[in-house]
Amino acid sequence: MKKLVLVLSLMVAAFSINAQSKFGQEINEEGAIPTTELLKKADGKEEITAKVSGVVESVCQVKGCWMKVKLDDGQTMRVTFKDYGFFVPKDIAGKTVVIDGTAKVKTTSVADLKHYAEDAGKSKEEIAKIKKPEKALGFVANGVIVK
């Protein structure tokens, strides 16, 4: 009986390690491109539809309503979720995600940047230093897979 419990425990643990979490619209990993490819595809375009794989740099610590995914140029891409319809766990920084949706170059206002800084837990001094809007690649995800 002890052996059976041990085997079952190991099977559950192995499944948990390989399990993926999915949020939003049902998507799969097939055809996902790395963030380097996204940057190339987005060059000169205002908007593109894509499925992208990347590493999470940070997540909104208030409720998981946005995340930043690392780009290869040292920058990050803010990912929001379609129609504010779903959120991701707040503890996925460092994990690989697959996101499916629309990438756009957009300008983020100073007010929104300050709001995001608050959500990320930045200090009042750091927030006060935000003085200019930011133009960057953003992404609105229909679905997310966390690996």
C-alpha cells in the first residue's frame, strides 16, 4: 500500500511539473514565434496579429491584469488582456508564456505609466520620476499559456 501511495504521489508531482496553465481564449503553442521574430514582423507596421513565445519579466501585483514580456533588445513589451476579460497569476515572472493576439506600436500616457508603476509596487520616488509618455510595442492577448 505504501508503494502504491508513493507511485501515485510521484505521478501527480510529475504531472504538476509539466502542466500548463491557460487563460482567456483557448490557444495552443503551434506556430508561436520568439519575440525576436515579432520585432522583425512588426517593423514599420502599426499593427500585426501574432502568436508569440517569450519570458515574463514582471506582472501586475494588484491583480495580474498585465504583464511585461522580455524582448531581445533589453526592452519589454506590455501585454494586456482582451476586453479586460481575464488575468494571469501574479507569480509567473521568469516563466515562459505563449500569447496570441495583436501587437501594436502605441504611446502610453504619463498617467498610465504612473498607474502601471503603482501596480508594479514601485516607490513614490520612482513614480515621481515619470515625466514623459512612452512609445513602445504593446500586445493585447486573446489567450495565454503559462509553461
